[in-house]
Amino acid sequence: MTESDFEFQPTREQSENWTAMKQQRQAIRQQAAGDGTQQDDRGGNMERQSMLLSNHSGVRLGGKLYNLAISFAVFLILFCGACGIIVAAHNAMTKELENEAMELAKETGNFFSHQLDQAILPLFSMAQFVSELDLFSSLTDKVGQVGDPGALPLLPPKEPGLVPTHRNVTGVCDEEGLVNRFNEIAATIKRNSGMEGVLVNLQLAPDAVVCLAYPLINSEDFEDGVVMDNRGAIGHDLQNDPARKFIAEATIPSEDIVIAGPLTLKQCQDCDPTVERGFIARLPIAMEDQTFLLNGEVYHKWGFAVAIINWNALIERGGSFEAFEERGWEFQLTRTDRNYDADRDEFIENEVILAETDDFDPDALYKSVSTELQTTNNEWKMTVCYADSTPQWLILAVAASCLVSVLIGSLLFVILNQRLRHKLQIDQQNQALLDAARQSAKTERDLNDFIAHEVRNPISAAMSACSFVSSSVNERAPLTTPASREAVRDDVRIIENSLQFVNDLLRNMLDFHRAASNKMILEPTPTDIKADILEPVSSMIYRRYESYEVLVECPDNLVVSVDRLRLKQIILNLARNSAKFVTKGYIRLKAQECDKNGGVCISVEDSGPGIPESKRADMFRRFQDSLDSLHQGTGIGLNLCQTLMDIMGGSIYLDETYHSTLPDCPGARFVVFLKEKPMAVESITDETVEDMDVSSSTSGDSMRNLDTTQELPEKLAVLFVDDDMILRKLFARTVKKVAPGWVIQEAANGEHAIALLEKENHFDLIFMDQYMTSAEKCLLGTETVQALRAIGFNGAVCGLSANDMEQSFLSAGADSFMMKPFPCKVDECKGELQRVLAEHRANKAV
């Protein structure tokens, strides 16, 4: 703390007296100390230097070994950390590659599945026509199942000894009207499906016998003269064909489409390889008036609609092979199928390859992923193989990490040795700092002596003058002579000047602590948080014989552009609060750069009794009850800190998750956030400090041009609200001198004032004090103003306080504010009254 902190400007005479007093005290101390003390000090310094030099060699040797161990440990930490990051990056890349392969597998498989589903949708349209047209629904009455009366007969097998597989459908399935109607419907459905080249044939199979097919001979879906001849499928009885019976057994009981394949088409044994294999999709057609006997059970099924899919054309539609070729990957699409083995006379399941790249070999590549696909019968599997070898950059990165770690460790070793060599110099500098601190403390004591002296002298003068005035007015014939009257006038002037001096002094000191005022001017300068804030605060609150310790945790060279004096005031206030409550453990002052917000966080932590939860919500309000169970403090410190932080553009809050970890000592942790980002030390120059902007903040509205020359009205009803009776009487006497026609009424508190208004008393002007004491808790002045405005009072209101409460009163609804004491001189009193009324008129105009 320095003299300028109080913003006090003594008169020339006072400064001379103070200087003389200081010189006199210094002369006395020097005389008492004598030259022998100075010699003792010099001898003590030489002895300390000798001890430092004698221990220098041992400290240096041990320090080098310590520095070597630290450097090696740093090398290991850096190298292991770098390797861990490299491995994690490689694993992340591998995982990303695996995810990419899985996504491509799903995308490709889903494409094939979707295309297949698209190709078989026409079956539902076919089934609808069968259900609605008697021309098709009546075919089961003509075809029938083998063994039924009137059923179409089986044709002899092509070779002796084989089981007949075809019926004689001549005269039924080749009826011209039936065939033409079917061809018309099937052609329209096939064309609308949008699956040219994929959907190559549509069939109807009443009673599981292929009766109708479109087209019988298909050349339009193929190129280069390739033809698909479907005439061999007509009359094929799947229920009587051992190789295809399983299809009928799977299709008739089902309620959904059943897919088989890719199968070799019996009707296309001599076809081109492009068309002799395909997927066959069958949709059972349900009809309540139809019956189908299968393995002893009766199903209400007409038969089924059939779609033949050219699988080779389907897999060429999406360009999937090109996508894998670009990445150098391979894939295979398989389906688990159930087929009849005639040699063994049983059904077997085998995995059918639907599509694969030319070089697919899961054993030749390093890794593969597989996924099950959701298809019509949910039996498909997509496998993707991809290469995953150790990249060359990984080896280079490990080598580079080792080299960088060695360089950093070596550099750290050099730096630590340099610090070791300068240890003696640092000790000398610390001693110089200690001397400077002692000198600073002495200067502060001198300033306190000066303030105490300057307050005591005018008070003594005022008391003496009061004694003389009292003697003069109590004489038998008081003030009968001009000399006695002049003496009293002189005494009154002495009293007035003395009290005015004390009032000015206290106001100047109050201005320093006016943290609630936004008129405070900030002076940001480059501030080292550790050296300029935390360490000085820790030394201020440290007590040698206390049972707790004061800790400072802050990185070196954490420099921020901030108002150093205000920030130190905040941290010191918080730390002193902790010092009042902590009985054991610690007080920790901590600062660090904030990762999320980019500013600086300063915290004050302690192991005290903590703050009760019931008081946390209002702890930053002014004049609250004490926050601890011992009821220490006045309740204004935290509000002061918050107001200063608001002016500085930062914030302060209580970390409610904090615990000191000591038993029965929950403690408290206050965090101060500075939005300014740390400055690079090397970038700070003299020009930086000189060019730094000085920010300022002002409160209230901008100054308005008020008409204060208008004369006071002759009559006015005034209410003066103050708990001090003497001040009320003095106010009435003063105002009566300026405006004799004014009617003045008094109230001792806010409740009394409200009661007077509710009794229909009329007032034009109310003067309202802020703090009023009573046997019971009473309203503050600002609370009373709010209540007055709430009940409809629209007259002039002027707030009064010895503290700077202007903004609070204006926010509550007052028109103006006046600092106590109320002016007693006529001219000053008149000017203030004119200003109050002018501000009220200006507010009404707005």
C-alpha cells in the first residue's frame, strides 16, 4: 500500500509538518542505532556470504547429480508419452480403416439386397391379379395336384427310371385368351419395375405347377444374341420334382417371399452361361376357397407367383467392383442355401458365393471384416478384406520422438546447471527484495502514523474550540462584547474547518474502496500473477505461529494485462477471509491458464469450516450475515470483490464441488476468472506498457443538461426520513433558512414513511436515508423507495447516504442522490435543492 492508494492530497502546511515529523523520527532512530549497528549489519551480511560460499561446492556437485536424474526422467516421460501418442494415433487410423471397410461392406451388401428386393416387388402385383381375376384364380380347378380327380396328368420322363417332373398342360395353360391376357399383364408389370436386364421372367404356378411364363423366349434383356428360352419350364411340377420339392415345401407354408438360388434353370440347360443361372423368387398366393395338401397338412393357397432374376446383371449395376478396385480391397458376398442332394436323398445346406472380386483370398491379406445383411430370407453375408501393414511413418515418428526427447533432456540439463550456478546471485537478490519489503512496510507505517496524526489534530482542535464556545455561551452575560462574539466566530470556523478536513480525508479514503462505483478508472499493466499478486498476498496473510500453512501454486511468467492494484485487493480480501476461519490445514493461492475459455483462473482454497448451503445463495449480497458459524465479519467483503470483478470484466464464483479432503474441514474455494489471455513475456516492451489502453467504466446515465437556475417554489411539502433525530432537526433548520414556506415532516424509518403516505398525506419531495436502525429489522432506503413507487408515489425522491449509493437509489426509482452530510450553508443548500428538483423534472419529461 502506498500513499497514492488513498488519493489523499494534504495541504502544503500539512505536508511540511509530516516531512518534519518523519525527519525527526529518522534522526532519533539513527542516533539510537549508531554506527555500531551498521557495522553489525555489514558483518552479518559478510558472514552469510561466507557460509554460502563454503557450501557452494557441495551444493553444486549434488545439484548436478540431481539435475542429471531430473533430465533423464524428463527424457523417459517425453519419449514414452510420444510413443504412446504415436501408437494411439496408429490404432485410431487402424480403427478408422476397419470402420471404413465395415461401412463399405454394409453399403455394398445392402445395395445388392435392395436391388434384389426391388426386382421381386412385381410378385405382389402378380398375386393381386390372380386374386381378382377369375381367369387366373380358376386355374387350380383345371390343373390340380397329382392324385386329385381330374388333375392334369404327368408326362413321361425323358429317360427311363427317372421321376416324372412335368405335367401335360396342353389345352389349359396354352389357351390363347389366357396366354394373351397374362402376357399383357406381365409385360406391363415387368416394364414398370425398372429392372431391365435383371427381372428376366415372370411366371404363375397354380398348385405348384408352372403354367404361364413371360416372356417364353427372352432376347430383349440380353446382348450379343443371347437368348433365354423358358419353354422348358411350362408344366414343371415342383411338388413332384425331388430336386425342387424343397422349394414347394418352403414356399406354400410361408407368408412371405421365398428365394432360392442362384440355381441352374432346368428350362435353360443349353442356354448361354449368362442366363442359365439365376435367382428364383416365389410368393405364395393365399385364397380362402383354395386348398393345397402338403405333407398331410392343408393350406389355403392357390399356388405361387415366380420371378427369375438375372444375378449377373444385378451385380454389375452398382459399380461396386470399381469402388473396391480403387482401394485395392477385395470382397465376397455369400448366401447360405438349402438344396436337395439326389444322390444322398436329403437336403443339405451349403454356402453359395453370390459375388466376389477376382483376387479375393482372406488368407493373403492382413485383416477382414464381415457383416450379416438383412435380406428377404436373412441368409446373406458380406466379407471385405483389406491390407493393414505397419506404415513407414510410424517407424520414423518413433525415431524422431527419441531424438527430440534426447535434445529436450540435454537442454533441460544445461538450463538446470545454469540455475545452479546462479544460486548465490539469486540469494543476494532475495535479500535485496527482503530489504525492500522491510522498507515498504516502514513506509506504510509512516503513512498510517500520518493519517492518525492528521485525524487526531483536527479532532483535538474541534474539541478545544467546542469547549471555548461552551464557556462563552454559558457566561452570565454571554456574547455581549464584539470581542467575545468574534472569538466565538473564530471557534466556530475552527470547528467547521476541522470537521470538514476530517470529512474530506475520510471521503478520499472511501473513494479508494468504492468498488461498487462504475466510475472507477482501471489502469491495466502487464502483471506477473505469481510475483505481483499471489506471493505478496501469501506473505500478507502468513503468520509464523498459526497452525496452518499458506501455499502458492502458479506457473512462472504467467503475465496478464490487468489492473494490478484491484486484482491484488480482490485476492487479498478472499485470502484474509480464509485466514479468519481456518484453524488448521492450509490456505492455497492457485493460478493457471484456463483451457476452455482461454483466460486465467485464480483460486483461493482453504480447509476451513466451509460455507453453509443456506447462505450460499446470498453470500455476494452486501451487508449479509456472516457466512460461518462464528459470526465473524461484516458481510461486505465478497460483495466488494464481485463488484470489482464486474468492473474488470471478469467473474467470481464459489466452487460448490470443492472439498479440502481434511476430516471435518470441508473448506471453501473461490475462483476468480480473468478473460484476458496470458501475454508472452518476450513480447512485453516499454512501448507495450506505454501504449496500453486505459479502460474505464462509468455508472448511470450520461450527464444531462439540467436547469438548476429555476427558483425554488414558495410552498412545498417535504418528508425527511432518517433514524437520527439530530440530523432531522438540523435538516429542518437548514431548509427553513432557504425556503421558509416549505412544510417539513419527519419519519424515523421507511415503514413510518410508507404509513404516512397510506394515510393520504401529500408530499412533493422526500429525502430518504439508506441505513436506519430500529429495535426490529427495518427497510433499507432503497427498499423503501421501491415500495413508495409501487404504491403510486410520483413525487421527487432523493437518496441520502454517507456511502456511495447513487446507482442503487437510482435503480430503485429515486430521482437523485446526495452524499451526507447535508450542506448547511445557505448557498450550498439552495443549489442542492435546485439540483434535486431539476433532476425530478428531467425524469418526468423522459
